[in-house]
Amino acid sequence: MTARWVRWPASHTLADGTRSADAAEPRIGYGADYNPEQWPEAVWAEDVRLMREAGVNIVSVGIFSWALLQPAEDTWDFAWLDRALDLLHDNGIAVDLATATASPPPWLTTKHPEILPVTRTGETLWPGARQQYRPTSPVFRRYALALVAAMAERYADHPALAMWHVSNELGCHNAYDYSDDAAAAFRVWLEKRYSTLDELNRAWGTAFWSQHYSAWAEILPPRLAAAHPNPTQQLDFSRFTSDALKDYLIAEREILRAATPDVPITTNFMVMGEMKGMDYADWASEVDIVSNDHYFVGADPLGFQELSFSANQTGHLTGSEVPEPWFLMEHSTSAVNWQPVNLAKTPGQLRRDSLTHVAHGADAVCYFQWRQSVAGAEKFHSAMLPHAGADSAVFRDVVSLGADLGALAELAGSTARRSRVAILFDWPSWWASELDSHPSDLLRYRRQAISWYSAALANGIEVDVVPASTVGSAGFTGYDLVIAPMLYLVPAPLAEALADWARAGGHLVVGFFSGIADADDHVYPGGYPGAFRDLLGVRVEEFGPMLPGTAATLDTGFEVSLWTENVAAGDDVEVLARFVDGPFPGVPAVTTRAVGDGRASYVATNPDLDGLTALVAQFASLSAIPSRLDAAARGSLEIAARETADAEYLFLINHGDAPVTVPGIDGVDLLGTPVADGGIALGVNGVAVVRRDRDPGRDTPSRESDTEGAPA
Ligand code: GLA
Ligand code: GLA
């Protein structure tokens, strides 16, 4: 990724005679998906008036407009979009213009039903919703790329155009396609990966169950089969799926780049929930600006932590040494419409959730969508302007957040402060660890990572979520404690790089069911966790997964569930906790060992959040990493920071259910909460952004000023 940002329009005279901001004036982007085609044009004037009242400065337009822009194969109608873009520009609102390819029109799927995706069980995904296309279909590509070219040609010089938005949430609904087009593309991908069938047969272990292939044409996607499909075939199909979608992103991008070399290009990622089809660490360098969609899950007891985790991870996807600002393309002002029960946000939560993304480096805060629909599948999804209209709590909160973001304008371009602690995240491990035919189908890769993240937050310790691919690169410098939860798939070079890093002074904490298999998903023999066995000084002969609803106890008093292992520890290994009961009573559950100048620790089970919080405290103390928070504020306060050469902006976020007072504040809250007696009082969902000017004599205040208790 380049260091490009939204190309804000040049200052110009607006419809009301005033001048718009200068392009160089710092600002946080604020806005939403705007779907004017859902409304009579008479409504548009009110839309832009209220957008201006709210401080909206950018909207995403055209995302689902294909059928209106090209109503028939040879008919184009851009007039309405021209008028919408002109109106927005005349009101000082920039446009993130979609290529409009996300939902092919009925005339296209009628003429070419062979573009429709097919599920694992052989069912066609019919038109009538959205994303009804096969990412690998040559026919779909021909039509979609013609639309991209038409959009690029028509709007290349439109003054409102600030950024291109490729498709929408690539892989949402249609990532895993098992059609004949997918089968053909999968074979091409496999031939590139393996060159020879011998190599594929070896990697896939086809000696098992009589699966030996003697021609490429015999290979299929892992469609519904009589028993568990070959695991490496499934893993490669996940790799292929991510690559196929990325390839489609690049195809659209190349057309846009040729037409408008100066306009940045993005596509909205879905770093959230269990969305695992797309390896965004691998995609991030393909876009000019990383953007993300995130939806809060009200029923999740770790909902806030999941949001914070996702925001942090988004900022680190490129693996660059200095985290780059990113664009929050979508989140919700209140309820969504697609969870089983769609909870409204609590008072203040709209602001808290948005500012948490900003704390982790978002330089734009956008929603789905501007005006709540009255028809269609998303009519009960919240928006900036709800059904109730402008006279509503949601719209008042939207206006007030616009003012807050105005007060934070100087943060634009600042970088999220790096932590000393990192969690490694790896898509291939996610795919492989959750495959079927495993010791337990209850393990969830991303949940494990979020549990560790939550335990660090509960200690007042910041933690970065970084791609495993950054290990050994400049993006991996500055970490003293690195946690690898359920890092199941570990190619030998990664195991070596982590071991070297630990021996050179780092502290590597390995979670259970890690280091099990190589890149082909072949088990490392000789005892688990094969890739880390020597480093950790432990050897596991057997796993002890646990039934739902059962638990075991550690001699430290904490409860564990889900997973145990029969761990044998070497003589130079210190046992920090043992199982009291469960499948392997008396056996080590948590170990640590000095290696070279550093340390390697192992956690062979799944402690509850209290237990994990205590473990993080213990590991952090072994690495001399202090808490940034006073004990009373831990657990309900998140602390994060953004930095420029001149100042540090400390975010204090109360996500607990009671007010909290944070002592030891020196600085001013840009959002207006007064600092009294050196402390700041935050109500439930309260957020403060304290600016501290850098002492000109010191260039890196954040790391050196760590002192237990005082926010730093
Ligand atoms: C494919 C993939 C699997 C799994 C399923 C989910 O089969 O190979 O890893 O993700 O899709 O539908
Ligand atoms: C996704 C899509 C939007 C909308 C929202 C609803 O993020 O990109 O078009 O459907 O979900 O939450």
C-alpha cells in the first residue's frame, strides 16, 4: 500500500455561496453509504441539507446501482448519478464512488445464468438478493469490467471523486463458489502452486482413501462428499478462494488506475466476526487505502473487545513499520437487521464505538447507511437518518459525533501507537485449525485471539494484532511479548523465525493446538506441538478435548474448559500451573522456559477470562511490561493512543457498566471533559481524547514513560 489518502476536492464555491474547505485542511472523514436511487429526487435536497448539519464530508455512492446505470445490455443511464454527484459537490461533500459491480442486474443473470454461484451441496444461488455472481466467471467479468470502464470514463474528471470503491465487501455471500468455473480456475491455481501432479499428490496425501490423481481434470473443489473431504484439498480451496477474489479486485483496480492514476482505490474489507474467507493480510497491499466494515454484535459478551480487536487488526494489516491510517467504511448507528435479535445501541454507544475505531487509527468514520430505507431487506437496519427523521436521538447523536470529529480534525494522519505486546493472526491457521475431522469441532481460532486480546485489555495493557507474515520484518520490531493463539499451521521458516526472535530476547507465548502442522497440513511427528516442541521444552503425546458444559481446574484456582493436553515438561522448564482434575490430573498446563536471552511459554488449555487475565499479568511481568492503568480502572477502561511528531493523543474509553475516574491526567480533553484534580471522570460509554504536547527534548515519550498506574 502507498501512503496515499482520500483525494479531498479543491476548495470551491458551494450552492449557498460559501467556500468549501481547502483540500489540504486536515479532517476526519465522516459519512455513509448514500443510496439516492432509493428516493425521489425531491428528497435529495433535504439529504444534503441534513448531511451538512451533521458535518458529513464524504459519502459512498452507487454501490448497488448496476441495474439502474445499465438497465439493458445496450442502454446506459448515468444522468441521475451525474445529478447526485453534482448536488453533493455543490454542497461540499466528497464522493467515494463505487464501481457498482456488486449485484448484477436481472437482465444479465437471465441471459447468462451460468454466472450464478453454486454451493458446496450443488444448489444454485439465484438472483433476487445480491452478490449473485461467480468471482471466477469469465462472462461475469466481461460485463462487470465493462461497467467499471464506463464508470471510470464517465467520472474520471468529476470534481467530487475522492476515492474509488471496488465492488462491495468482496466475498460477502458468494466467497465459496463450487461451480464448474470455480473448478476450472482451481485447477489452474493448483497447477501454478504444485507444477506437477506428483507434488500435488504428495501435498494432499492422496495415498489415503484411494485419492491419487492421474490428471488435472480429475480434481474438483471440495464439494459435498460421502465423508470428510481431503483436508489439504479444503485448505487449498480456501487459499484459492481468497486468491480468486483478490484477483478480481486487481482486475477492477487496474482499469481504475489506468483511467485515474491519482485517485486512491479501496475496497471494503470485513474484519469482523467469523468472516474468514479473505486473507486480508495478503490483500492489504493491493489497495491504496485499507478500509473496513465492522458491525457490533450486541449479544457477544466480548462485543466491545471484538470491536477493539477488529479496529486494531485493520490498522496492522499491511504489516508496515508505522501503522497507517485506515478508513472505517461501514458500521451502524444502532441496530442491524441480520443478527437473530438486533439490539439497539445504548445511550452513548454510537459515539463510543465510532471513537474506538478512531483510537486505533481510523481517519474516517462512515456508516451503512445515510437514510434508513423504507423498502427492501434492510429497512430495519439503523442509519444516520432513521425512519423517525431528524427529530430523533440517533440523528442528534450523529450531529454531535460530527462535532466531536471536527474537534479531532488535527488527528488526521497521526499514527496509532504501537504496543510492546502483539498477538499473531494468520488466515491459513484460521482455515486449517477449524477444518472438520479434528479432535474437537468446538475450537474457534478468532475467538481464541479475541480472548487473549480481552485479557490484555483487562490488565490495562495495549496489544497489537499483527499478521504472522510480519514476523522477521520491520513491522515486527518493538514487540517484547508475542502471543500465538492456536497457531496450528506453522511452516518451518516461521517456526525458526519465532525461535530466533525469542532467543534474541523476546518472550513467545504459544497457545494450545499450535505448531501442529506444516504448510501442507501434515502433522509434525514426534509429539506435539511439533513446530515449537524444542523451543518450549514440552512434549505432548495426546490431546484431551472436553465436552461442552464440562470444566477442569488448575492448581492456581482458575477454571479451564474446551481443551487440555497431556504435557510432559523438560527439566529446565518451569511449571506455572497444573491440572487438578479433568482428563490429565497433575499434568503441567502452563509452562515457561528461558531460551537464550528470551523466553518461551506454553498454555496447553483454555482458561476462562479471569484465568487468562491472570496469565497475561504473569507473562507481562516476566517481560517487565507494566499496566498503563490504575487497578480500579482495569477491566472497564481501554486506553490507546495516536501520535504525531508534536503531540500524543491518549484515548480513554469507558466500556464498563459504571462511571470511572482516571487519575494522573496531564493534558486537555479535545472533546471537552474537564480535567479536575489531575483526573478525568468518564460516564458509561464515555470517551476522552487527551492531547499532550511532546516535550521538545524527548522524541519517543510513549514507551519510556511507562509507569504502573498512570495513563501513559
Ligand atoms: C470450504 C473451505 C472450508 C470451509 C468451508 C466453509 O469447504 O475449504 O475451509 O471454510 O468452505 O463453507
Ligand atoms: C454490509 C454491506 C451493506 C449492508 C450492511 C448491513 O456491510 O456492505 O451494504 O448490507 O452490511 O449491515
